[in-house]
Amino acid sequence: MNVLSSLVGRAREVGVLRDRLDRALTGRGGAVLVTGEAGVGKSRLAREVTADAADRGFRVLEGRSIAVGARPLRRAALLDLLRSSGTGTGTSGTSPASTAGESTEALLEHVLALVDGATATEPRLLVVEDVHWADRATCEVLMVLARHVATRPACLLLTSRDDELRRGHPVRAFLAELRQAQLVGTVALRRLGAADVAALIEHLVGPVEPARASAIFDRSGGNPLLVEELCAAGALDEERFVDALLTRADRLSPPALAVAQAVSAAGRFVTE
């Protein structure tokens, strides 16, 4: 069975990513940005795509941006990409472990070399997750990389939360620039509808009563991660569900948290 067929409610998104892989096999690669709120399934989609790409002969290289508190860890995703290549990919044969102290320009050359090594028989898929936590140097390299893959048998797959990027955030400006330059296609993941949530529940735990499926949909709002948490908790256990929500609430600014507290007391539907 195709590994992508197990994703629930994502047929259109899967089609877009499959098309991008198909184009890369003809030497016309490109970049795709997968966006959505926390828990909506960006990483799950990326995992399935990387598995599918590997089955089709792609060499997959992965990196992830990391933040310590609210501060991005400098160039973390770039060093991850070089580390996942395994063999020292710089033009000078430098090993990934020795690149941490190099300039951003040197890291750019090493990362571009990963793409330059792509061939029709060994295309490349570079995956960078959690771009919302990328630092400026990483964004600069990704901008060049998105342009570089467009004429090669290679793809660049980026994932980013769109609920983490307030107005004026530097990564938001970077992503807007990517779109304006037509260097990236965007796949926006939305919450699942009731029918898709019911299908996901059946995939996770088997058939359930319609009333329970409806209750899980109502409590989760269609967010796949919350659906999984509620299924794992059994009979709608409050403690585990609340823990999952509070983890997200902890990241809110004080004004946003005050609004969330007011809405939680007022109910789901309130006027301004």
C-alpha cells in the first residue's frame, strides 16, 4: 500500500507534494511550504512524504530549526542537513562536525553542494521542519536554496506554524518574500471535518459509536493531534486533554492569555 494513502483528509495536499516529486524526477524541482497550526499534521505529512520519496529513489536529507525559550538556535537546521548527509558534503570535503564554526557563506556552499550532487537516478529531497523557529542566517540560506533546487532534480520541503508568526516577525517576512518571488508553493493544512475525524478515529482505535466520534470532533475542533490525544485518553479523560491544551497556552503572550481565559469562561461562541 502506498504510504501516503494512510493520511486522512489530505488527498489534495498529497497530490500537490506528489506532483512536486514527479517534477523533480524530470530535473525541474522546486520548494514547497507546508503551513498550519500546531498539531494539524505538518510533521506527519512530511514523514509520509519522505518515506514515499525514499521508496522512489530520492536521497532524503533532513533538518529542523530549534528554539531555546523564545530564541532560535543559530543555524540548527543547516547543521542538521549536513549531519544527515553523513559524508562531509562541502566542496572542501569538510565533515559536518567541523562546520559549526564556519561562516554562513561557507555553510551555504556546503548546503548547495548537497543539491548539486543530485542526479536523475539519485534525486534529492531536503526537508527543513519548524521554520518558524529559524534564525536569520538559516532564512538567508533557505532563500538561495529555494532558487537553487528549481533547475535540478531536487525538492525542498519546509514546514512552519502559521499561528506562531505575529505581524512583524522576521520569519513571516522571509516566507512572504519566498512567495512573492514565486520560489515556493504553499500547502495550507486546515482542521479536519467531522467525517474525516470519524475516519481518523476508526484508523486509530477501530469503530466507535457515532455519539463518541461526534464528542471527540466537538472537543478537538478537528485538530488531528487533539483527536489522537482524546482517543489515547480513552473515555474523554479530562486530565490528559487539558494537559495537551495547557502546553499550547503556555506559549501565549500575557495579553493573548488574558483573552483566552475570558473566552474559556464565556464559551465557544462569543461576540466581540
